[in-house]
Amino acid sequence: MEREKLSLTTSHHELLRLGLAVGLEAASNRLAETPAAATRIELQAVTRSAICDLDLEQVSHGLSGDVIAAVVQRFHGQPSGTALFALEPSDALLWLQRGDSDDDPLGCFVDWGSRVIAGVIETLAKAWESEVELLEPRLEERSLMAALLGTHAPGDTVVLSLHGELGFSIAELGSRPELTAPFSIHVLLEPKLVDGILSRLACQADPGEEDAVL
């Protein structure tokens, strides 16, 4: 019953897909200020579930069920919640080869992951015509499910999951002009905040038609 309640309608899915695609474009712009510039970020799927009803296959969506490299970051404002950006550890290491050899690789990963999160979260905040404060990001190296449950969010917390692919090149690997890596971003929010985001996205997409869309 919980799954049915939290399933996305076609209209909901399209609203979120369009809104979150804008967020990933903003994330790409933020990465342009780093050695990870020109990273292609492609959104492939959006899912929604309750944290008490998480399905490992659904939330992983291409990532292994074992250890992942993740950046976890809380945010305060309207909306408030927690976000998590995840890659396979081997893909994270390849992505980090775009950085300078003198850089701290773990610090770079946390910085780049936080920039991706910021692009998505600040785009959601714009739907509220509000601002959010992103708190200090932290590195997580354990299973995705453990990282999500480790946020200690209440059971009815909604998990909005973005699944996609990073595309990037490494000069030293000229024979392979682009490497690809599956990624996921999970945004944990109170149910009423998700409803509010959908309502505001609907108004922005077609003012006056909110009732028809939702």
C-alpha cells in the first residue's frame, strides 16, 4: 500500500524529470569551475519511495549493492532535508583523474559531489522561491542502503532518486575519448515538502492548471 501511495503519476514524473534536469544542468555549471569541467551529466530515471519501504534494486539502479563512494550533505531552509550523491568507487577514482596530482583526492570528490548536490537542491528551492543553506558535506564509503538508512530519517521520509550517467574524458586515455559511470542522487524530504515542490512546479509549468496536473 505504501508503494502505491508513493508511486509517481505520469504528470508527477514529467514535472520532476524536467525540474531535476534543470538541477543537473546547474550542477554541470558548478563543476565547470573545477578540473571536472565538461563532465556530461545525463538524467535517465527518477523514482520516488518511502525510506521505510526502500527497494535495493530500485535505489541502486546500476550501482552495486556493495560499497559505494558517496557524498552526504544536509540542507536547511525551504525545503530542508538530506541529499546523497553516489558513484562506484572505481568510477570515482577514474573521475578524479581529471584533478591535479597534488590535490587531495578524497577532498576533491567531496567538493565535486557537493557541487552536484548544490545544483539539484538549489533548483528545488527555486520552486519555493526560497533559498537553502547547504551544511558541511561528508564522505560515506559503505553500501548505498546503509548510507541512506544512516541518515536516521523518519520512516515516512520520501526519497526522490535521480539515476543517470556521468560522461567524462581523460587526456591520458586518448583511445577512449569518453568514459561513462552510473550515478545516483537521493534527496530525502518530508512528504509535505515533496507535495509542495510538485505543486509549485505544476504552477510554473502551466499557471492556473495546478488542479488538473496534480
